[in-house]
Amino acid sequence: MAIVWVCRLGVDAYADLGRHLDVPRFECPVCGEPMVLWGFYRRYLRVGTWCKRVWIRRQRCKACRRSHVVLPQFVTNGRLDELGVIGEGIEAMVAGGGARKVAEDLGLPHTTVRDWRRRFRTRAVLLATAHKEAVARIRYCIAEMAMGAITGDVGAGKSVALRAAVASLDRTRHTVVYVANPMFGTRGLYVSIVSALGAVPRFHKAEVMAQAATLLAAEEVERHRRVLVAIDEAHLLSPAQLEELRLMALCRGGDYAEEGEHGPGSPCCCKGGLLSCSA
Ligand SMILES: [Zn+2]
């Protein structure tokens, strides 16, 4: 099995290091046990007109006796060309370029580029299915006013799925608070919500907390709009921030709760769906 290693080295530096590569030891993808280093193998890697032999690290699991290869992220299993070159070719074809023209531009054989396209078409169907599923799950969270987290590799399309789910919402019935980066402490969360709801945040944390609660309740009860808080890069949230989010989601509507569909003191739905998206 191949393990993808997000390697900080560029292609040239990787090739130049040869067998002096410092590859971290991974856990066995089959049984989860730590693996031992198990030599290297050599393969060709083509980057445009440049084609060299590079060393690829092997690791072996003592428990299940399987060996696995550790590929830097720019090397693909079973393909000669570097991932960036393949990506460039695919992008050009998605934009309408023919395989023959793209192959000419990249200085590669037509059959190679045609093969990438064929493979991409089959994979695109799977990607589209995963995207649809993510969008459906986000919509479910919004409808149920639940807190949800989307996790996935960098570039897997988490933010795209979030945008697609938000785009399909009735904007007269929903208010979306989008936080691109949550590295601003617990007060920052309240400030983002208050600002997104069109008010000027008060200075002290206790005041801004009360202000946020009042505004959120007013959105729900007076304007009949559901508030959705979407947080990108949610893996950066601190435990304290997560606790504040939890409390906000459970927050009682106070005076408004009596007028709402819930009785006084019951968990209020004024906070809408809280959705976090992590890389
Ligand atoms: Zn194993």
C-alpha cells in the first residue's frame, strides 16, 4: 500500500537527497502498529523535460508483516509524471483544451495525457458523489439545528461543500455568520456574531456576550431567521472556544423563550445550526 507523505522538500531537493532522506516512521495503514524502516526502491520521476531516478522509502509492519511505500505528495503511484504537471494538464483539459494540444504544450506524449483524462473522468464521478454526500449532511445539520464538523484532507473540498450547502439556503429565512479563521480567542467569536448581525460589538466580554445572545434571539423570534455559524479552519479552535460555542448553542432565549415555541428555560433554537469546517 502507498502512504502519502506531505513532504516539505521541493522535487529537486527530494531527488538530490537520495537515500539521506529523513522520512518519518508511519503507523501501519492496515493494523495501526508502528512500522520499521525497510529500505528503498528507485523509480523514475518526470517533471516536464526533467526526468530522474528518485529513491522511495519502504516501511514494514512487524505485526502483520506487510510492507508499504512512502510517497512524497508530488509522486503518484504507477505514474511517471510529477503530480503538479498532471494537475496542470487536467486543468487545461477541464478548461476545454484537447488532449493532443495539452500534450504538445507540456511536451509529453499524447497517449499519456489522454490516459490522465480517462482516469480523471472515472475519479470525478466518485468526487462528485462525496461532494453531494457532504452537502446533504451539512443541510441535515442546518435543518436539525445541530452542530456538525466536516473533516478531510487539504483540498478535499470541505469549503466547496459548505459554500454549496449555504448557497441553496433561503436567504430570507437564514442568516449566515462565516468565520474564516477562528484564531481570535473567545471574545472574538462573540464579536464576529454581533458584527455579522449588524450591530457594533460592545467592549467588555460580558457585555458582548449578552449582546450576542440578545441579537441571536431577536433573529429567531422577531425576524424568524435561523442563524448558521460556519467556522473554517475549525481545528484551530481552542477548548475554551469550543466550550463557548457549546454554551451558545444551549443558551436559553431568556425573555424571548416565553414567546417562542419552547417554554421558558427550555433549550432555545435561536442559535441555529452551528457548523464547523476543519482542514
Ligand atoms: Zn500491520
